[in-house]
Amino acid sequence: MNDPRIGDIVIVGGGTAGWMTAAALSKALGGACRIRLIESDEVGTVGVGEATLPHIAQFNAFLGIDEDDFVRKTGATFKLGIEFVDWDRIGQRYFHSFGAIGRARGMVPFYHYWLRAVQGGAQHDLADYCLNMAAARDGKFMRAVDAPDSPFATLAHGFHFDAVLYARYLRAYAERGGVLRCEGKVVDTVLRGADGFIEAVVLEGGARVGADLFIDCSGFRGLLIEQALHTGYESWDHWLPCDRAVVAPSALADAPAPYTRATARPAGWQWRIPLQHRTGNGHVFSSAFMSEDEASAVLLANLEGEALGAPRTLKFVTGRRRKAWNRNCFAIGLSSGFMEPLESTSIHMIQSSIARLLQFFPDRRFQQRDIDECNDQLARETEHIRDFLILHYKAGRRTDSAFWNHCRQMEIPATLARKMALFQTHGRLAREADAMFVEENWLHVMVGQGLRPGGHHPLAHLLAAPELEAFMADTRAVVRACAQAMPTHAQFIAEHCQAK
């Protein structure tokens, strides 16, 4: 091996995962490798990942994408967080915000002062202290501004967008960067006899396409990572029992809200994702507790606008591939595993996988220590997300269906049990290194799902009662004034990024 550098990369599969990968590699490698993406117009994509976390702004910024152009061309709207309806009890709702809550004093996070006030009898909701939440409640939106000590600096947003349009947008970007798209279906994979590495993929018609590095973006099928390399899959359906989703778009019934809505149903939950041109809807459910016909009926009965097509069903098993990177194959997207879209993590995991591929980018020697470390990091991140999702099911107090009784009574991972127990003493939340969800993300869900700690950080008592009351009142007033000064979500889109 005279030159160990990677010279050829083949990406199998398009869609969001494939074209995000192609765009990022074309940008990062700058023409140093030949990049080919194989996809077939005859193979459909899942296309349900239309809501994102704020992290995607970093990905778009890396590519140099103008945000207004991206929003306009993907029919996107902005997302300040997720409203959860009926999760703890029917008739109750809470909001998981992306923005900061209040401001810390000294070493004590603001939420401990809120806990102290609530435990002392105060009735104010977290939304009174978080501009993201107050703005979402009022249908307002603007981007964060560079204004030190102002709530405007704490605003954070993700997006709702049409995943098909986003893939098309990134395809154009990647092709401008030199990526070659190959139309065709992969029907076989050729392995090297010496080490079992992938040597080539075979297309329908007999053409062979070889490469040094293969990236599997083929979706649930895992054409390379599983069907060829038999990597194995770790199921988490004993903790996350939903295994189906029925999906259907609907016409807009009102101006799109700046947040996703997730409404608990008798055997799962339903999402509502408002775009500029339609609303995305889906009903995630457990087939052990509800039939597909029942699930479709629940979805259609709870649309806010006219259905634009018949429901279609997606089947999945929540979990992860035992290795995302096996030999010279790196799985990205659904081929690496699946986490239900409860917290909009699917597109983030694509982004995270791409980032780690670039961080550990190999040469043709494919050092096993690098591969193992990359796999370990991806596994830890996925397990952290898993625990966060399980919390939504475990912590609720619904007793109206067999599904919710099962979720409430099920055993949970020790890592989640420890985190819940820690919170229930003094409201402490410890973030694992590099974990995607930070302390305030956990706070929103724990409080929203009815968990109440027995105390708060003892240092919050260093503030005298009159000072605490004034501090809380001032924070509420500032948040309220800022929210009132913001434009509506519809006004912001019309001024900056209306789809044409």
C-alpha cells in the first residue's frame, strides 16, 4: 500500500442521510476524494424526520448555507421547542424549550431559585422565566441577537422542514461540490476474501462500483452494514415499545406555530409538524396494544386540516446497530439504528455521525483503535438519547390504558434510574460529558411529567426571601416585555424567508 490515503468513497442511499453526508464530505474533503452516491428513484425514503434540534444550524453554517435561503427552499418554519399534551395526565400539557431558563446567580442555576419559590408556594410556571417558552405560547419568533444580559441572546431554534426538499437542496449543493450521483439499485455486495472488507457493490444490470470507504445510508434495510457484514442489532423495544407509525400530511388549518406538538394517545403518541405549505402528522404506537386500523383511525380523527393522502405505515424496532462502523463500512441514519421522533433526534444523529466520521476519518489501513473509539462515542450518545426518551414514558401518571400502565411499571436502565433519583432529592441534574441534552432539557421533561424534588440546591437559600421575590418578579417582567416586542412567527417568515 504505497499511498494509504482514501481515494474513493461510495455512499449507498440518498434521502436526508445520504445527501447530508455527501454535502458534508464534499465540503470537508475539498475534492481530495472521489465521492459517488448511489440511489434509485424507484426506492422511496421514510421522510418523517421533518423536525430538528437547534444543532442543525451548526451543520448548515459549516456548509455555508444561508438560513433564509434554506428555509425558503424547503418550505420550513421555525421551532422553539416541543409542546407535550396529555403525557402526565389527560388535560395537562407542558413545553420542552430549546432556550435558557432565567439566568444563574453565582454557581446556582436559575431553576433552583424557581424550585425554592415553588416549594414555598409560588404558582409561576417555567414559561414565565424562559423567552423561548413565552414566545412559543404567544406565536412569536425572532432569531437570537448579540445582546449581553438580555433574554434575546438566549433564544434558540430548530426547524420544521420538508425532508424531501431538504435532501434535494443538499443534493444540488453536493453536486456543485463534485459529488457524482449514480442511478441504480444495489443488488449484491462483494467482500474481499482476505479480511472481509467491502470491495465493491453490484448494481442491477451487473455494474460493479468499488471504493476504499463505503457509507451505508440505505435506511432500515442496512444493505451493507447488516445484510453484507452481519453486524447485529441491539433492540430496546422492552423500554421503548412503540414499533409502528402511521403518517399522513394535511392541509394547513391555521398559521404555522413555532413549535412541534406531541400528543399522547392510548397506545403511543401523535406528532404535528407545521410547515409553510402543509402539516406533517404521524401516530407512533405499539402494535402490541393497538392495531394499524385503530391507529390510522386515531390519526385521521385528530388532524387539524384536511388529509392530503391516505395514511401509510412504517415499521421499526427501536435500538442501534452493534457497531456503526464495521471494517470499511460506516452506517449513517436509519441503517445505524432508529430512535422514534419524540424529541426530533433522527436528523441530529445523522449530523453527529458525520461529525465523528470526519473526526476519525481513516486512511486505507483502517486502524481498529480509531474505529472502536468512534463506535464507543456513538453508542454512548445513542444510549443517552434512549434514556431521555424512556423518561417520557416512565414518569407519567396515566392509568387510562394498558399501554400507559405498562410504561409506568416497566423496569428502566440503571443510568436513567440514577438520574431520576438524583433529581428527586435536591433537584440536581448532572450532565454527562458531551451529552446532547443538557440539564435544562431534562428539567423541562421531569417537571412536565410530574416529578417534584424534595428540595433544591442549599445555596439558593443564600438569597434572602425579599431578594428572591424581587429577582423572580424582575425576571418575569423582562421575559414578558421581550416576548411582547417580538414579531409573530408568520410575520417573521413573511419578511425574511417566505417560500415561493
